[in-house]
Amino acid sequence: MTTREISEHLKEIYQVEVSSDLISQVTDSVMETVIEWQNRPLDKVIRFSSWTR
């Protein structure tokens, strides 16, 4: 989504006006944290399912 689309969406859903510039600033301010989260090591998960009758 573009910043303009996000702005329009917020206005439509929450009746709040947020500028595209502010959305861009917020996005830029959290981007480093988002990238770190995306690159974090994942815990090993073992799934087990048993189908019985």
C-alpha cells in the first residue's frame, strides 16, 4: 500500500485524517526494528498430528 492509500484507509475506517507525510515518517522510524524482527532466528517447532477414529 502507498502512504496515500493508508491515509485514505484510516480516514474511511476510523474517520481520522493522517497525512501521507506522517505515515512515511512513522514507517521510516520503525523500519530498523521491523527488519531486525524479520531476520530474527526462529524457534524450532515440531508439529505432530494424529488422526484417529
